[in-house]
Amino acid sequence: MTHHIIIGGGPAATNAAETIRQFDRGESRITLVSDEPAHSRMALPYWLAGSIPRAHAHTGDDSYFQTLDVDARIGSRVASLDAQANSIALDNGTTLPFDNLLIATGASPLIPTIPGTDLPGVHPLWSLAHTQSVLDAAAGIERPRVVMVGAGFVGFIVLNAMFKRGWQLSVVERESQVLPRMLDPRSAELVERWLASKQVTVHTQTTVEAIRQGSKDAKIIELAGGETIEADIVIIATGVKPNIELAAAAGLATDQGILIDECMQTNVPGIYAGGDAAQGPALFAEGKQVHAIQPTAVDHGRVAGANMAGHEVRYPGSLLMNVVDVCGLQCASFGNWNAPEAEPTTIDSPHGYVYRKLLWTGDQMAGAIFVGRANDMGMLTDVGMVKGILQTQTPLGPWKDFLCESPFDIRRAYVGAGIARKLAGATLLGRPTRARRHQFGGVKAVVPENPALAVYVETKAS
């Protein structure tokens, strides 16, 4: 019987296990090894905000793995990989042979070399344990003072959770703007103005020189210009790095991440990689990229699982896409949003918090930036449609001119150019989409009727 081993407990790992079972219907062995319980890192801020209990951050319990007939070794760590002998060794000395292996080891937070990052109350926020530590540090403080070191995508997801708690927030960013890997200077200016209106203090173009212990449990954050900030909690959000050490030690090809092809396979046949640890095909980019975002991890897991089960599936490439709620202001960027050679279409409201930028290569959309209020359902719908336009890489012809004139009427171009029909007829694995098994035993997922979908798919352009 074929034996598949999956290393990791994130979305790439669990989606791979589900996909293998969809294809082979239990005709193989699956072993999953993870040093943490299966969970979604993107759910941690919702737990931090108090929107969900801790249990809802988990993506699989014992009954879930039993339903999939997966031997889940939760709490175990892979100590080494022998790529020649097709085996892994666990930290308890157990050796497990495999026919196919998926390495979905994720990423780890980057901790800058700043004095004081090891003090109590100074945390990254990347794991279940980190989140619990922050909640423990805030317990008993009416409105904790928090300093966020780093103003990137991950940092702002955490910032939004703390804003919902009513905590006092300051942000320190070494670049000249917030969200420098996601927004252009004009859209970032809108975000900074919005944050000021919400009493969030932003310090850009400066660095933290040291963090030292203050009175009682307070921390003193020393900035490069001599300014100091006092805080109860310091969050380190200065980026992440792919966990490639296991793969590199085994002789697999690595760069920034573990290098994979369109089938998610590494340079060693039968060994696959996916998620934040992998560097693979990407849309609107030269060469292979690390896209440490959950949609890419899900795609990687599904494609890897299909190929491990013996069904050749090729991945067209991941779309770089980030969407974040900044204290009630929705920000999104897609694809090649900062391409200097692309032709821009920009609309900007100087009196409100609205910004749209579409970038073009010929009559194909190459990237986009959206900023608007989080309660604007029209904007949220447009975000999904722009994603579809970019993923299908459809030449829009006359619809490009239409969008240049009317960038708020995405729906008309989406329907008129046939994007909905194209997406409805295509799935990642080349087969009809199936409902996912629910992760928690005895609870069935409910999918409501969506009459709007039929309208988008069936409507023809006039």
C-alpha cells in the first residue's frame, strides 16, 4: 500500500490530505506529522480580537483525522529527512519510510537583532502559544499600550485585532510608509491619515534601537531619533522566513524557499513541498516566488495531494494578493501592483478614503490596488472580481477602455468579458468541486443558495 507522509499542520498539509482521500478513497496510508495542532494562522487574530474562541482557530481535531483515515502524529517533530532512502526520523527516534512526501513546514517570524526582544511582554504573533502569551500579558490591564514593530501585512492583521479590543496602539516602521510591500505611496498616505483619525500613532522612517525594562511590567522602546515610547506589550512583526532547514539538510534544491515545479514536486521525485516554505510558479512574476499567503498554501496542498495520488495536475501559478482591514478601512493589492512599466488607471478621492489603481499591460490587467471603507459591500465584491480577472489573464479588449473610464463598474466588465463563465467551467484540479469534509465531527457545513452566482454566470454582454 502506498504510504504518503505529510510534514506540517497548516492549510497546505490538511488540504493535501483531503485531496489524496478524494482521489484514492482510502486506498493508501497517510501519516501527518506536526509539532503543533492543525490550525490556521490567519484565524489567530480573530481569537486575539475575541471574535472566536481558541478552538475555532483549529482546523482539525481527532475526529477529523479519523474521518480521513490519517495517522496524525500531533506534537511530534521531524528531526531529519533521508531523501535517498525515502524515510524520515522523528524526534523520538522513530523512522518512517514513505513513497511520497509533502514538506509543508511553513515559515517562522523574523526577530530583528534589537536588544530587549527577549524580555517578557515582547512577542511575535505567529503561533497559538504566541497568541495566548499576548492575551495573558494584557489580562488585568484596562487598555493595554501596545507598540507594533513593523507595519506590514501580518502586522496590520494583528493591529486590527487589537484595535477591536480598544487597546492603545503605536506602530513603528523603518520604511517611509505603512504597508510598503502592498500599497503605493498615495494609498499608504490615505491609510496613515485614517489611522490618525482612529488615534493610532504611526512612526515611519525610523527604527527601534532597543527595548528595555521600565517600571513594573512596562517596556521602554527607544527609537533611532532619541524618542521613547512606553508600552505594556511589544509585538514584533518584521516579516517571516520559510522553514527550509529540513529540506536543505537533505540536499533538496532551495533558494528563498524549497524550489518546486508546476506539480509541486522538488528536484527529488516523490518529494513535494507547498505553502509558506515553498518557492514555486507565480502569475505576473519572473521566476519562482515565495507567496506566504493562505490562498497559495491551499492551492499548493490541493495540487500536491492530487499528484501524490497519481493524478497529474499542473499549477498555473499563485496570484500575489493581500487583503487587510485596517481599523475599518479595507486595503487590497493584487498581482504586479507596483510594476513601473505598467499603464496605470487611477481614481483618488482627496476628501474621502477611496482609492483605486488598475495597472495594465496592453489590454490585460496586470495588478490593482483598492482602498475603501470595510463596510462598502460594492468594494468587497469588486475585490473578488478583480481576482478573477487577474487569475484568468483574460485580454479585456474594449472592456479595458470601459474600466479606464468607469473603474467602479467592475461587474459590467467582469460579466461582459466572460470571466464568470470562464471561472465557472474551470477548477484547480480539473474536476467538479466537492464540498470539503468538515473538520469537526458531527457538524455539517451549510452552503446557502446564491442566486447572484447564476446571474453572473448566465448574463451575456449587451
